[in-house]
Amino acid sequence: MTQIDPATAPWAGREGFGGLIEALGAGDVRIVGGAVRDTLLGLPVADLDLATRHRPETVVERLAAAAIRAVPTGIAHGTITAVLPDGPVEVTTLRRDVSTDGRHATVAFSDDWREDAARRDFTMNALYADPTTGELFDYFGGLDDLAARRVRFIGDPLQRIAEDHLRILRFFRFLARFGDTPEPAGLAACTARARDLMALSRERIADELLKLLVAPGAVWVAALMVERGIFAPVLPEIADTARLAALAEREAAAGIAPHAIRRLAALIPADSATAGDIAARLRLSNAQRKRLESAAVPHDGSDPRTLAYRISVDAAVDRLLLAGASVEPLADWSLPRFPLTGGALVERGIRKGPLVAATLRRIEDAWVAEGFPGEDRLAALTDAAVAQTLNEDSSRNA
């Protein structure tokens, strides 16, 4: 293929996009990276990124002249975000790396498309397309690699990893998303330099890992990473992928979408304290930490709906799937709300304070144990609990 049909391209018809291209000059700007790759693969395109010969200050001037809001989101690295009605578009000046330290790069601006392509990680991410004609520009065999489902570094893999250590994890993430078999030179380089991951921030590691775990090839790629010792420097707890493989089969059988935190729980020991330590190490959000800790608690065999009521539907689904228990009882089931309040018990003569809370808890436990019965049965449970509490209270004060 030498071009993308401009009439059916994902960017065709996006409000404001034509005006952006006109403002920058069609011959001086190209769509680059993931949008081109995913279009060629027939996948949805979420983000549009543009590369341009213009310097950042020129981009800002041209967008201002066209009444397009420009935000200098990464101006030191040449990136300006154009705010369009259909969403933001990043516009980045062509550049080359001057120096790198494995985490950050110092860049110089360029007007050479090939030079810009040469600093990118994989050949399939170094494809450019003319936004008007759809003509494709491929400097390093990315089209052939894409057709072969081959994730291949541009140039020497060891050098590319030395420039940015995160490329080790990106290699495996892209392999899980797009690849069929690992490219030998890249795999060997990632294996040899796995300890470089220790120099990265844990947030960057977590971001790549969680994306990898929901990719189509996550199971076999995670197994390959364990075999090659990729996790060992930063997550030594991950030593086996059998639970992940079983979980993926159960998710598919139940028609439940993969969830990164649930899949991470399948890779680590089934222990809440260990899960909390890993969550802290990866700088996960509070919500992610709580879900991981909950998923790491072994299922106690309780009724699925009771479990969901106690810990939430999502958390219950995690535990049930990880344990190989049925999630069918939770399909199309809405979490019920306990309708009774403490005020209603006070009106019936129970003294305010601990007695109200204890009685309310007793009624709720009985209601849950009976499968969330309707109003009439709840009233009967309430009558019995209130009578018991009043009787016990009277006996204590006699």
C-alpha cells in the first residue's frame, strides 16, 4: 500500500482538522505514528499526532492567525497542542536527539523527515501520511513489518534501549498488541538490558504494564517476559503466568472484558499485603490499590450476590473469576439498596446509639442472607429484630 484513501481516513471530516492543516500548510505537515499504524490495521484511531517542519513559535503564530487555540504543552520538545472541536491534536516540530540518559532526551529541531523518523522507537511507529492526499512515507520498512506483525526497533536495539529504557516494556506491549512472534534482535536486547528498568520511575513502568495486560497477546507475552527475566528487576513477585492464562480463558468464556488490575492480581501472590506493597511500589492510584488488594484476597466461597453487596460488583467479579467461580448470578443484576434507616428504628422505641446500629446491622445481615427479599419480608425481619433488641434492652435494665 502506498497511500490511505483520504475520503475514508479517520481524520476525514473531523471538525476543525481541515482548517488546522490549511493553517500549517499541507506540504509542511504529516500525520505520524499511531494514527497511521492503526488506520492501516483497521483499528479505531483515538489520537491524531502531526509532525511539521515549522518551529514551535511558527506553529503558535499560524494557529493564532487561524483563530485556533494553541497550548504549549511540550514546547521544549517542540510540541504544541491545537484545541479543536473534535478534540486536541498535538503538533510537534521535526527533531533529532542531541543527548539521552535512558529517561530523558535533549532534542534539536530539524526539517528532515527521515531524521525525525530515525529517533522513533519501532518501524511501525515511524510511518507518516499526507493529511490531504493520504500518501504514505516509510523510511525504515515499517509497512513490511506491520504486514508481518513484526515489532522491530529502528536501528540498533541496544542503542535505542540505552536512549530510553522504557522501550523494553514498550517492545513487549507492542508485541502483545500487534505482534505474532518476537523479533530476535529486539528480544535479545531487551533480555540483556532488563535491569535498566530499575532506573525508570515506577509510574512509567505501571503505565506500560497495565496497558500490556489488556492487550490481545498479553498471556503469551507475559509468559515470555517471565521466561526472559524481564519482570525480575522491578517486580520479582511475578514468577508464573498460569493464573493469568486461566483468568483470560474465564474472562472470554463469561464475555467479560479484561481488566488490567484484575490481570495484575493474577500475576502476583494471592495475598492482600503483598498486593498493597506492589501497588505502593508502582505508585498506583488509591482506587487501583484498593481493587488490587481486594482481588488478592482468596474467594471464601460465599454467594456471589452477597459478596458483590459487601465489596462491590466489580470487586466480586474479580475474586470470582480469579477463583474459577461462576459470575453468572451477577449478570444483568443491579446492586440493591438497603431501604431501612436508623431513624425508623428510633421511632419504634430503640434508644439512639449503639443499639440502633447493632439492630440495623442484624436486620441487614438477615436481609442479605435471604437474598434481598421484598418489602413484606423485610418488614417481618425488622419486627423480629426490633422485638429482640427491646427485649434484651429491657432485661439489661430490669
